[in-house]
Amino acid sequence: MKTKIILFAVLLAFVGNSANAQLFDLASNKDRLTVGFQLGSAGVNTDYGGFAWGVSASLAGVYLDFLIAGPQHQNDKHVNNILWQDDEAFTINVGYQIPVLPWLRVAPIIGYCQTNYGITDMSTVNIHIDPNARRGSIYHSYYPQKRFHEFNYGAGLFVQPFRYIELYGVYTARAIYGGISLNLTALADKK
């Protein structure tokens, strides 16, 4: 393991020097602003949770994200006299992006995860009407039964292949997700 770490450090130093880049240039975070959208799984390594979506933002290197997985059967179009065992989960995380190279950043991440176990009553019908679209949708009532609160921790890898776009992946104890961010600083910069 020790030799792998040394080889990785040497490779990283070689790549940084060959690209004429300064490694770990924290000053590059000063005016950086990004916003993004992400997809993945919340409630990982628990009995509850599932497919999730969320948003992220970073300002001056401080990274913040939110990921939510709603009850899977709440928006089912069928109406039955069935009580589905259902669940939901969400995470909120914060970290600091460390620039390794101008196009590569890593971030240690900590946060909070909540998972809920409950029942979706398929016999209830609630209607949501969108007045702008003149359309409606039905959803069923979800009743949480048990709630679990957990500390979340992990790391993220951020790659900027283009000036305005950043791709990232995050792996934590309770969530796995990836996303795409728009670099608003680069958009505002007229160089």
C-alpha cells in the first residue's frame, strides 16, 4: 500500500510539472463559483433509499450539495386498496475543493443523511394541478413510520474538461452520485 501511495504521488508530481501547473494552488479557489445538477443514489448501505436527484454549488472552494430520494410508489398512477412499504432518503453535504491541477480537484466531504421508512397508501388520491400548464397529476399519501439520522462522510472528484463545464463524482458512506456543473466564473470572465 505504501508503494502505491508513493507511486501515485510521483505520478501526480510528474503530471503537474509536465503541464507547467502549480500543484495545490488554493488561490485559484478565490473567485470560483459553480452550480450543478446531480443524479445518483441516496441512503446507500441502509435498507432505505434509492434513486435520487439533487443540486450543488461551490463558492471560493466551499462545496455544498443536496440529494433527495422520494418514496418510490408515491407517484404511481394505479389506485388500489394496498399499503406499500416505502422509503425515502436525503443527504446534505459540505466540503472544500482542493485544486490538484487546474483541471482536477478533490474534496473531502462531511454531511448528514436521513432515511425514512414508511407506508404509501395506494387508496388515497391527491391531485396537484399546475395552473400554467393546465394539467394535473395524482399522488398518494406517504406516512413515515421510522426515521434514521446518520453522519455522512466521503470524498468527491471534480474534473473540468472544458472551461465552462465541470464533471464530478462523489462517494460517501450514505450516497453515490455524479453530476455536471456550470462554471459561472468562467462565463463572466471575458478573457
